[in-house]
Amino acid sequence: MAIKKQYLKSKPVCKVTFTVPAEEAKKVAVVGDFNNWNPKGSVLKKLKNGTFKGTFDLPKENTYEFRYLVDNTYINDTEADRYQWNDYAGTENAVLEL
């Protein structure tokens, strides 16, 4: 898994690219507090090499909790900036710091 951050000088946003290797998966989405944990509109595109990839513009100078939804199973990114316990979910979420 990989997270690439590209800060824009012209806007107060960061282009964040999420890459998830999941050759056997049919569908991968990134969900988090930046999209109300809704997978609609945050589905990653499957590439020919079997990885899923998507880029999103997120306001910078914020911290976001997120997880990947891989065929209805939640997983964390191993390269997240840190992890945060979430009482509602009863597990740790990955954290993205911009």
C-alpha cells in the first residue's frame, strides 16, 4: 500500500493518491471522516497490474481517519502516518496528516 501527497501552491489542498495492491479484489474504496465513511464516490480504479488507485483533493492542515474497504472488509494502510483508536468501530483507524 502507498500514500502519495502532493501539496498545491495555488490552492489550500493536497492531492492524495491511494494505491492498494489487491489483485483478487473486485472493488476497493477509501472511506474516512473526509467523506463521512461513504464508499460512494471514493471507489479506486483497478489497474492492469492488479492494484487499485485513486487521487482525491483534501483540505490541507487537517488530520483524517480512514480505512480501505476491500470487498466489504475494512483494512488499514500499513504506511499511514499513525493509527487512532476508534470507540465506535472498536478498532484502530489509519490516520492521514496533511
